[in-house]
Amino acid sequence: MLPNPTLKKLGFANNDRVAVIHADDIGMCQATLPAIADLFDFGLVSSAALMVPCPWYPGAAAHALAHPGLDYGVHLTVNSEWSDMRWGPISTGDPGSGLTDEHGYFHSTTALTADRADLTALRRELDAQLSRPAGESVRVTHADTHMFCLGHPRLIRGYIGAALSAGTLPVLMRPGTAGWQKLGLDDLPPELLPAFAELEESGLPMMDDFYMMNLDDSADRLEEAKRAFERLQPGFTHFILHPAVETPELKALAPDWRCRVADYETFRSEDLQAHVRELGIRVIGYETLRAAAPVVEPISHGVEDRQLT
């Protein structure tokens, strides 16, 4: 596999290990707001993404607006996985959209969304989620996908198209890399592969790998993070955590709350921060990658769109 061409563009060496340390699910509940504020202040976490359909999105957007230098994206959300707190589309209430269950909420699983979503309605919803922060003057650096749902072969065209149309960076894996294989993207329709090649040739930055702090076991969190950083390979890694402070709401909502609190505590650790520095890991945000992207003209293989500016 050839080195990631964006490394050279940004002044890195081909063997440099570069990570975007990224906080997901911001705005899902109130507990995520003080967590991300503290983590950005501490300085190890370099990026975060807002869940626009969720109850505490307004509070999260207010923090982003008050701190325009922070790296905030949109965590495009078309699933609602919890039993005691649910959310639904912001663009439609029409059951014919295929985006919702019998109660009007997003489907609880990615499989149901991928199977039932009307693609036109899906694109309209993604456009709405990207437009809302922009309409509130929140600067959006990138767009990623909740539960990796929009990486599904049936949905990925709409995801890439919506991000490019909004002038923001989709978080994509380079074909053939470790991240591509972990996400099962070898199952993408063959006609999409030339589109990815064309996107990279145009200069659109792509990632080589991702790592997500586990949401099953909160024990040995610091050691898990240290080992994960030690194992990073050359290139760009999207490194995911789900931070939240401990609150009654979080504990009632999320069976994995201990892992989320552990993420918050671990990524405020001076020990971990020093370890990342000693390993020579270069930590950047998506604003750095977005600044390296040229204007992307429409491409010819089914990922329709206008421009990334």
C-alpha cells in the first residue's frame, strides 16, 4: 500500500503516525457537554462531533459557537439505539420516508435503517443535519457517521454526497487499508471503487485506520488507550472515544455508561498525554485535514455532488 498522499501535503514523513483523537456523541445527553468542554481544555482530544437530532444538541452547539477555534463536526445520526431516550428525523415525520419505526423514532439498528430508508429521504435528512449548525453559525469541519451506519453499501453514496455538498470533509477510509477492512468496506459495490480512487486523486484527505475505545468493559482503560496508541501504524488514524461525566441521566440512559465515564477520565490523564507525546504520535484535528483539501469538483462514478470549499 502506497503511503497516504496527504502526509506529504501536510509536511509529515511517510512513516509518521498521525491521529485525530475524536469524541463522538456530543449532545446525546447533558453529560457529554461538561465532558467535552473539559477535554478540549485539557488538550489531548483534538476533535468532536455533534448529534444534531438529540436532546442536548442546542447546548453542545452553544459551546461550539462560543469556541470557534475548536474542531467540531456533525455526527450524522440516523439511528436511535437506546430504549429510554429516543430521537428521530429533523427533516420529516413521514412514515413513508423509511427512516422511522412505528413510534416515529429512528430505527434502533443500522440493519433496519439500511434496509428500509428511502434514499431520497435519507439524503434530505443528512442535508438537514448538516445545514442546522451552519445556519446557527457553527463552523463544521467534518461529517462522520453514528454507529458507522452510513458506511453501509446502500447508504454511503448519500453520506459522501451530503458532506461534499455541505462543503465539509467526509471521514473516509482509503481502499485496501486496515480501516477499510475493519469496516467491511470490501463489500462495497465494485462500481464505487473508482469513485474512491478519484476522490483521493483529487486530493480529498482519507484515513488509513480507526480505533474505537471499547464500550463493553471499563477496566484497565488507561492501559487500553496506551496499547492502542503504541500499535498505531504510519498514516492517519481516526481514534474514537465516547466521553461523558457521571450523572443520573447518563446512568439511566446508557448501559455502557461506565465506559463513557472512563473515557472522560482517561483522556484527561497527564500520564496518557505524556505517553502519546513520547511515542511521537502527531495529533491533529479535522480542520487541518480540511485545509489540505482542494475544491472537489463533481466526480463521475455515482458519488454525485458539487464542491468541497
